[in-house]
Amino acid sequence: MILSATEIRRRLGETGGLVIRPYSDACQQPASYDLRVTGHQILARGMCTLVPSLEWVELPADLAATLRCRSSYARRGLILGGGFVDPGFRGQLTLCLGNLGAGDIVLSPSERVVQMILHQVHGGTELYEGRYQDSQGVVKAR
């Protein structure tokens, strides 16, 4: 099951276990939440770079997330590498962004670039405990 905007807002309450900080109503979509980038970024044609999400995200044991590039950027040639967040993850998300477009792609600070789709995990009890836990800023691969 994909969480609706109503359910996302409900789960952000004190007992829902979901954290998205800072939260913005402008980023809330009917069945997803738009993640923003930190800082000013220029992605040259053919370039791939790691960019941290502005948001700090915490997922409880019964939620996982899929990350997708927003279609307005995909139309310009932006692609997102990776894109799954396990239950129990805490931290800023490192977004691997590539530019397959015809020209540079400019990303302004706090620009909404990636959609985070939240999914219910039935019977989930195991939590993420990997090296990216409590990530702040860009975390490079091992």
C-alpha cells in the first residue's frame, strides 16, 4: 500500500513514527513527498554527482520508501540512481543525480527534485542498521 497525503500527515504526528524535517506543505503531493536539494548545483551534461536531500528522514519499522526523479526534471534529462530506503533508516538521503540531457541542469537551493513514495511494510520488525544510518550531507560509496 502506498501512503496518501492524509496518511503521511497523520504518520508525522507524535505517535506515527515518521519524521520528515523540515516538512513543507508545498512538498506534499497526493501520494508522495517531494525531497529538496541542499545548496546550488550545476549538473553539466554527462555529469553524475551526489547531492544530499535537505530533509532529514526517519522511517519506522512498518514503512519503506521508493525514490523517483520528478517528471519535470526527467523531461530535461535528469536521472536518479538508486532509490530505495529501508525501514528504520534515519538521516539525510544521498541523491545520485545524473544529467543525460542536451545542456546543463541548474538546481537552486531547496528545489524539489525527487519524489519519495512511502510504502506500508506488513509484519516489518527488522530495521536498517547499515553504514548510511544517521547520514548528514553526502555519504560516498564504500
